[in-house]
Amino acid sequence: MRTKAQLTTLSGAVTAKLVLSCLLLCPSHIRSQHRVELVLEKTDTCLALSLLVENNFLKVDDKHRFMDELKCIKAEKLMLHKGTDWLSIPRLPSNSTSDWDEKDPAPTVWDRDNFETPYTEVKDLYHWHTDASGDGPYEVFWSQDSWTYYPDEGGNKSTWSYRGYQLDVVPDGENYIYLTGNVKDPATEFPLYHGKKNWVGYFLPGEQDVFDALGAATLANLSNIKHRDYYCYKGPAIEAPTGGIVNGYPWRCDQQQTNIAYGDMVILNVVGNIADFDMAWQNPGSVPRDKIRPEPSHFEFAEAGTYTPIMIELGYTVNPLEIGAFVNDSCMGAESVMESDTVIILRAYLNGGNPDSVVFQDWDGTKSAGRKIKSYAVYDPSTGIYENRALWGNTHEEMPRVSFKKRDKEKKGGLMDHKIDIWPNPASHALNYSFACDDGTDVRVTLLDVRGRQLKLLLDQRLTKGYYSQTATLDRRTGGVLAPGLYFVRFDIGGFIDTKKLVIN
């Protein structure tokens, strides 16, 4: 049993969070079973308490035992927000070298007494198992003094400073987690894996622009950057949201401000044909960029664990103030629109599960309700054409593109147009492939040699209605690289067969 209290030094300048055991507050016959643990933001507060006891200003039953068992741990607070937090744990007692694999037990790091307002439930604690064999994400739950792990294995029962985590606790709202131990060595190198979602923790002090923090060498190997507050992608020089062009880099972002701060987490996707590599955070000391795009205030939505960035090509004579994305009358995300915008990127929390269509609304500030966008077109990357059809809530595209402009000559698309495509071609280490299917369709994708023999099963699954984009490593089922030459990728979509030629170089 632990009791919490607030202690202030005589000057009133320093406050601390105290966790006082029964040694001080419980009946004498059980005091000997418990220790004193004092978690403080400032070590001088702990010293002040020691002086009070030593000089008899604060009375305890056994002063010598109290002084022997008093533990003063220098701690700091990391702020948590309403909704799902994207965070890292820069400080851990195990951190003592630049070895990236230093870790602490998850139940110790995420113990409810490490929170300023102790949680009553851990709804979700996610992290992506980013080693070469893991598929992720890992899930951890806590309820009624019991931890549950999916999967139940060692890699899911530890916490690393270089990894990122998504946390959702009850009660929700502003809170703090207390960190103790050593800050991870800023020079620590850690691995990034191609074909996986690398959830990376930021453990350098202060705040800076994420492009400065990553550095040119790492950026050259990435395809997109996903932060709780912004999304950036490397792509062709198409239009970008106002302020979204990053000077000196072939990158586009949904915001001008793309900062990363101590305790943040960011998801880094490695270019498909790049081998695994090590990176280290950089600290050039540049000033973070200011925010210019306001937060949406009219459309209300709940931030979930992850989002789908939707690029929207506008088409207004006068832009509205906000645009929201809806599925079944529930707002899944929104973005404010600036006067000079020709495109925006809206972060929609679709979660990839609902097969119903996405409906867009705009709001110009003159009415209480938004106005439904009657029609829009969706871009098909395999043909380069905008099609007059709906975007589905279970889309698996990394960044779908839609247009509000009138496109009378564009063709209409249906899900029976399977939109099968593979790229790059020729390929080397990895292959991207995409297709569309109706609800409840059995889809099987296989890699064949020039004689039609199966080398690897890429996909075998019953899928819901939607458009899918996947990445597969180009190796044999039994391991080993494939020799350069001609191969085939065979698609079986509910009995519809299509085969694509693939050259591996």
C-alpha cells in the first residue's frame, strides 16, 4: 500500500512527487515489511527532507532506519496528452553505454506509480518489433494489477530508449510519466529495417527540426516520416501544402513545422530496395521552425493510434476554413485550409478496418454544420488517372490522393477493375505490388521462376473490399537471394488470374 503526498521545500521553489511507504504511515506492526521510495524531480528536495529528519524537524519512529532506507532518485516529468500518445523513454536505469540493446522490464518502466495521476487501466501500449524477424506490432495491456502481452515473449516485456511507443491509458487527459535513470547516449547507433515500420524514439535533449535530426545520409534511405503532429514524404515535385516544401531536400510535408523533441516518437519507413542499416540522431543545433497552419477547431474527432494521410487536391475559388473526413457520419480527421493552399494533407484515423466509403465535408465559417462534398475523384497510381469513385475506409495505400476538381473526361472506376501493378521493375531487394478486390475475396500472390515453379508465397488471405498496396522482400522461401533474371508474379483474386513479368537485377 502506498500513499502519495506533495512536499515543498522551505523556499517553496521546488516540488516533488513522494511515494511514501508504510514505514512512515502504516501501523507499527507491519512497518518492517515495507521500504521507503522517494521519487523526486529535484535531488535538493530529497536532501531537504533528509535534513529535516536528521535535525528532528520531521519526526519518524526510527530515524536511523529511515535514513538508511531512504532512496532519492532524480526524476523528470514527461508530459502526456489526451488521446493516444506517441512517446519514447529517453531515461532508463539500464542506460550506461552507447549499446542500443540496453533495456528495462516493461512493468517497471510503465508502473502506474510512475504516473502523476496513476492510471486505472492501460488500454493499449504498442510498439513495433523492429528486429529482422519481427512483424509487429506488439501489444501490452494492464488491468486489475495484471499485465498481458501479445505475443507473450521476451521482446514484448522490455522497454528500450531508442524505440517508440504508443500509449493509451484510463483516465485519459493531461498527465505525466516520471523518468529515472540515465539518458541514452546521444551518439548511440541503432538499426533500421527495410520493409518494416521503424518506431524510433528521440532521446536527444531539446527540440529541433526532424530533417536536421535525421541528417542527409539517413534521409536518403527513407520514403516517408510519420509523426503524431505531421507527415512528410519523399516524392515527385508535385504541389505541396503551404509551407510544406522542405528547403534543400526532395520532401513534402503537411505542415511547415516539423519538429521533434526529447521524448517524442517517429515512424520511419525505409525505401524498399535499401538494405538494413544503422543510424544515429544528429544535433546540428539549428532553430526549430515555427508553426503557421492553425489546428482545426470545427470538426471534432478522436486521435487514434495511427492515421492515413490523404492528399486532397482542392479546386475552390475561395478556400474553406476546414475540411473533414467522415465514415458512417463519424469524423475520422480534419485539417485547416489556408488561403494559398492548392492541396492539403489530411491525417485521417481510419484504422484500416471499415470498408465503407469516405465522405468529405468542408466548412467556411458561416454555418454551424459542414457542407458535404458531392463528388470527388481518386488517383490510381498504376494508371496515373483520377477516377470518379469513392475512397474506401479500409484503404491500405500509404497516402491516397483525391481531387475535388471536376474531371468530366476521367474514367469511372469500380472494384472489379483489379488495378494490378508491380514496381519497381526491374527490382533488386524488394517489390511493391497493388490490387483491388471485393468483399470476402480470397487473394493469393506468388513469385514464380521462369518455368512457372513457385519460389515464394507473397500473400494468401481473405480480404475485405478495398485497394491494397504491399511490399515483399525478394528472396527464396527457404532463404537466400534470387539470381538476376526473369521471374513472374502471379495474382489470383477470387479466381481472376493475372501474371506480371518481373526482372530482378
